Amino acid sequence: MNRVLALIFACGLVTSPAWSQADAPPEPPPVTVIHAGVVLADPGDAPLSQRTIVVSAGRITAVEEGYQALSKYGSNATLIDLRDRFVLPGLMDMHKHIAMPLDADARTLSSEARLALMSSSVARKILHAGVTTVRDVGDNTGITFAVRDSINAGVIEGPRVFAAGRIISRTGGHGTVRQSPGELAFVPGGCDGPESCRRVTRENIEAGSDWIKVTVSGSGGEATGQATAEPIMLPEEVNAVTEAARRAQRPVAAHAHSTAAINLALESDARTIEHGAYFDDASARLFRKHGAYLVPTAYVAEFVSKQLEKFSSMPGRMDAEGLKRWTQAAIANPGRAWRAGVAMGIGSDSGSLNDSHATVREMELFVAAGIPAAEAIKAATVNNADILGMSARLGRLRAGYDADLIAVQGSPIEDIGRLRDVSFVMKAGKVVKSAVGGN
């Protein structure tokens, strides 16, 4: 009898429990059903009332009219009740420095280990503030790559990160030298001549850069960043950077304050101009011709304006009066760009010790400069997604898009400050913050 049973098993005539489990149809993925009172599905368009958002496998599968019954979506569906909330896509910030404190004192006190721990904490705070995607445009230590990869692996919590890595400029240019004694040492991204700049760009790409960051002028607080200053890089150097980046399908973010630096970067096909305080009419035409975006970073100018004496004491900076002139121009810049028809994204230029609401403050400064709140929200979602080349996945709440969404009480279209109190955050279909009901 034993030999018969053995033969039956060998021939597969009796199925083992393991075989039965493998043969069974797989369970469908869990479904999250959100009842939303008001939904801004397409920022720039009018919000919609009483919608059901269906999420599965990290994506939105449907946005339906009314509050659909949970039973419609199967036994593994769960409900999140946001009927008393205003729901919109997760915010994005196109100019972050997750691992770079803007405060000189903090830079001198940090070890690599401490800065890495600070950066992971900052990433979580940014996400919980409702910012689900960031572009990090400069970290000479490489820590941001580790933060990005750890977030992607699920080791730590944080927004989706697109990282530029080392800042590229001419030798001694902005972002390539230590600004304070005792600051962490790093291998600079300085270059001289087109071949040198091409090589540094390729090194960054090999190291893991999603974007390339190049500084074509000094900072707004330096003489090399003022309106009439010449670019600090040669045209052939900037072109070498953008060409090497293009060949590797890496877009370029160009730091440029002076008019000539802005126009050189645009003519070299930079995707975004960071800061751009002194753009002129020719710049506006170049923005439109090349489909480029301005990321004006008014937040950092306001941050500096509150500490003029401190920042003017840093090496190479203008005096307090000179800094004041720049900060005033930079804070007014979003309104000037809006009136000139220049496309803009939202980016705060905030570092690892700044307020987690820096992104919202940048949006508030847009509104203070005369831009409608609805357009500031569009800049932080739809426009920023376009900057990233992710318009088919991010920035809207539509079927097929990544399920990145946030919720607030009251309408941020009527009061942009509502975005300071985000009660619900979902990133890629996972709830990471919730102060609302559900079952």
C-alpha cells in the first residue's frame, strides 16, 4: 500500500496542500476607498464636490461622482472618511536641500552621522507637512542619495526624492567651496573648461544624480549675483554641462541671479532657472521659447531678510544694505514673473533646519505678490510635475496617477494658509498621516 501511495504522489494524482495553495487564484490587492467632500482633482480647474477616490496598488483607479458604497469594491476594501475635508494632490517642492543646513552655525556643528540623522528626520517632517515629492538641488556630501535610496527601500519615511548631488560650477564658484570654517569636508564639483565640466557632470551621473545642478552666477548676496554681473561660467562650460546631461537624459537646474547668467542658462537649454531675481524681457521670451520654468525661491530671501546682520558677516557677502536690496527684489520676483507670463514652479530653497512649512510659505509669498491662490497650488502640483517630466503620474488626482494626496479643513483656494494644517497624507497609496475617521 505504501508503494502505491508513493506512486500516486509521484505521478501527481494526489495534490499536496502546498500545491493547492499555489494553484489557488491570488487574492486581489487591497482597495482603499476615500469619500471626499471636496476634491481639487485638476489644480487650475474648479474643485469638485462629493467624490469617491478609489486607490489600489499605489495608484488611483477611479474618481467617481457621489459617495459610492464600500461593498462595490469587494470584501478587502477599506473606507477613509474625508467628507468634511478638502482633498488635493500632494504638494511638491522643486528646491530643497535636505542635507544642507542654511544656518552657518549648524554646518560647523554637524558630523556626517549627525547630518544623516537630521536629514532622515527632516524627510519625515516634510512628508507629514503634505509635501510628497521634492527635488533636492544640491548636497556635496552624498547624504541625500542615501536618504533617497532609504526612502525608496522603505527603511525611512519621506517624500519621493529626485536628487542632484554635487553642485557644479567653475572652480571656486557658488556651491563648490565650504562657506564656514569647520564645515564638513567634501569633494567639490568645480570645473574649468568644457572637458572638465563635461567630466564632472558625468561623474555626478555615475554617482546617482537624477538632476544636474549648475551655478551660473554667484548667490543673491554676492557681487557676482547682482543684476549686471557677468556669468561666473563660460558659455562653452555651461553648454558642456547641459549637453552631457542631455545625453544621459538628466535635466538641468541652473542657479542664476544676474540677467546675463539667466539668459546664458536658458540659451543652454536648462530646464529650470533657480532664483532668477533679475530676469528681463529677453529672459521672459527665452523662458517661453525653451519651455523652461522659473523657481523663484522667495522663501529663502525672506529667511535671509530677517537675519541681515548675520548673513552679511559671512565671507564674500555684501553688507546688510546690499542684502536687503536683493531680498526685496527676490521676494517681489514671483509677482513680476507672473505678470510677464513666465511659467513657475514652487521651490523654497529650504535646508535641513528650516520650518517644515517652508513649501507652504513659498506659496503664501506667491499669493502676497498678487498671484491667485489657485495658481500657487497649480504651481506646486501640476507645474512641478511637468518640471520633473512626471505629468502623466503626479500633480493631479486622476485614474492611473500615483495616489499622492493630502487633505485639509476649509478651502486653500480661499485661504492658502489652510495648507499649514494638513490632517491627512497619502503617498503612493499608503496612509502616512491621518487625523480623520475611517473603517
